[in-house]
Amino acid sequence: MKLIKKVLGALMCLVFMVSATGCSSVTNGKRIVRVATMQSETHPEYLGLLKFKEYVEKEL
């Protein structure tokens, strides 16, 4: 039982390390952020999301 726990722990560490190493290969290219709403185009929530979109595009 202890051996199984050790093997599973090592596999989880390996999976984490492999997934984390992919972060360094991300370039400064365009990123896609998707946000959805069911509000009309005149609703304050929709207008706020448009402002958020403009802010993100400006800052990135």
C-alpha cells in the first residue's frame, strides 16, 4: 500500500512538473479571453464588459 502511494505521488509530481514547463514556452503573442453574457447590448453589464475588453487590449 505504501509503494502505491509513493508511485502515485511521484506520478502526480511528474505531471505537475511537465505541465508547468509548458508555461515557459508561452510567447508574448495574442491571447484569447472569452467572457459571455446573456444581457442586451444596452445593459450596464454588457457595457462594463466592453470597457473591460478595451482595458485588457490596451494593457496587454
